[in-house]
Amino acid sequence: MAYRKRIVESELARKLASTGAVVIEGPKACGKTATARQVAASEVLLDVDAAARQAISVDPALVLGGKTPRLIDEWQMEPTIWNHIRRTVDDRAKPGQFILTGSAVPADEITRHGGAGRLTRLQMRPMTLAETGHSTGAVSLQDLLNGKAPRTPDPGLTIAGLTERIAAGGWPGLLDRSLDESLQAVRDYLEEICRVDVGRVGERRHDPERVSRLLRSLARNQATYASVSTLAADTGGGEGPIKEETAQEYLATLGRLMIIEDLLPWAPHLRSKSRVRSAPKRLFIDPSLAVAALRATPERLLQDLNLLGFLYEALVIRDLRVYAQAVDAQVLQYRDNTGLEVDAIVETADGRWAAFEIKLGSGMAAEGAANLLKFSKRVDIAKRGKPSALAVIVGSGYGYVRPDGVAVIPVGALGA
């Protein structure tokens, strides 16, 4: 299968030019190794090379030698290599020596010491619609943050087609597979997480069935503020809730596997007496994992538009995170004690920000716009600055700016 260009490539090049080693982190099968290979001059694959794993304990130089940048794939399988890489970077005193890829985050004590100034991290996620070719990318997030008004014809992505993308996900290895094959592959992927990976990475023995029930609960509560107590109750099933501490441990392990990535709250200066809530939104790294956990199909999702709306929101958040990272920005969400919510806030390192409502149906753009305008009046712009954009991201239709100044953007036109 031919390699498809990734947005994260530019960031990888910048980091390699300034740092001794770059650690690419992301879930299994999101394309880390393939992207690293575009610039690596040599490689060692620790997940399949038993001899290399043994050599690390005997003579690490045998593994670290080779043309640079040298790719060390699935490095967390032999985490002791971290300190050897650090020392080698120090000795060589040159940037771009190593690329490390990993699909699980080792325990903190492994990487707590010695990485600063020597190693830098790069987050990688499944492919966006722009990367898979299902978005034209005509409306750039960077342009929106620079205050440019969006204007685009209908990109032609239908709700039915969008639903298929939600179900199949942004996994590069599945792009040339049929929809049925993709659905089965993602289910198998999630099954492997339950039965093998959680036990390999977690701190205690796990019950695969309980992990599976937790994943189904997360899927039903995708893009919501589900509490740990709710997830614990669902996970326990007919036996009664599991301990919240246990649920937290499972969630932490899924986070280390980069299967889930919660959306954290934005805390602006407010003009009103409203108080910002601190709960995160629960999200899978890719909405196809929620579809797999529920064993759903695009046809079933189209019959449950409420669930489809939440999964669509998760897809848009996935893409916004990738586009935002490319411009040194982060994606957050807002909810206050009055019940006012905003689906996504993109904030740059230099303080610019834009607010987005995410609505599957283009007919809901007016509702989203009204919510954004209400929210913007609560933000103290004297302290926080005016928003670069207020926009509703819809599932289909045209891109334009409404008379009230709120933009309407079809997701099939959104890009970096």
C-alpha cells in the first residue's frame, strides 16, 4: 500500500533539526512507523527482533549503531534503552540521531530523568479526513486563527459517506479495505486491547470482560461528561459497580495505550459570575473504536441520529487536534455552572483562540451560532482578546459567514 502524506511530517522534521531524539507516540496502527521511515536512514524493530532485544542488555551500542536518524520501533518493549539513547545523544552532541516510536507510554519512572534537552515528544493520531482524501482542506484552521473568513462550495461529502468514515476510522492500513473488512479489523483491534494490551501495560491483573464493558460504556458516553461513577456502574454489570479506584486504573491504562484521550476544559476570564466546570469530555482517540465497542454499523448509526451526533463530534475533535497541533495550538472544551457548553476551543501558544460548535445537520447551524454568540458575551475580551473565529462545523453543505459573523464550515472542507 502506498504511503500517504501526514500532516505531522513537518513537525517531525522541525524537531529532528533541533533535538537529538524524537519520540513519536500514538496508538497502534496509526502510522507511526511508516511516517518515521520517510526520514529514517536505518531501523531496528524491537517488537519482531528478539536478537535486538537481547542485545540491549548485553551491548546496547550494537542496537544504537547505524546511519542516522535511526528508527527504534516499539522502544517501550525494552525501556532500559531510554538511558542508553540519552547518553548516546549526549556523546554525539548532534541533532536528529534517533526516532523512537511507541504505542504505549511506559511507567513514569522510566522516562522521568534525563530526557529534557535531549529527547522531545511528538503526538500522532489516526488520519484526518483531509489526510484520507475525504476533505478538500479548503478551509484552513490556521487561516481561521488568522481571522480569514471561510468560503467554500459544498465539498460533496454526504451524511451517509461521513457515517462510513466514522465507522471505518482514520487507520492508514485500512484505507484500501472494504467497509466490512474495516469494521471487522477495528473490532479485532479492540478485542486485542481487551485481552492482551491492557494486561501488558496495566499495574494489576485485569478482567477482559470488564474492560470490554468499560469500553462499551465509554462508547455510549462518547463526547459527554460521563463521571467515573457512571463508568464504574456500567463496567460492573449485573454484579454491581466496580470500585471507582479500579475504573480509574482501567482508564489510566487505556490512556497509556493512547486508546482514549479526554478533552480538557478551557478556563477563560469571564465577565459574568458563571463558574467553569472542570470535568473532561470522554473521547476515544478515533470514533471507529466506539463504533466497534458497540458492534454497530453505518446503517444502525443512521437510525440513531443522537448517537451519530456524538460520534460525529468525536471525529471532528480528532481532526481538530491534528490540525491544531500543526500550528502549535491545543483543543479544549467549555462548560459552566449554568449549563452553557461549547464543543471545542482551539487556543494557540500566543493566545489567539477560536470557538466551535459541532452539529451534524446543516439545519442546526443557527442553534450552534446562537450558542457561540451567547458564550462570546461571557468572555472578558479585555483580558482574553477577541476570538479569531466563531464557527459551526456541520456535516455537509457550503462554507460561508452568517450575517451575525458566525462561520458555517462543512467538515468535508476543513483542513490544517
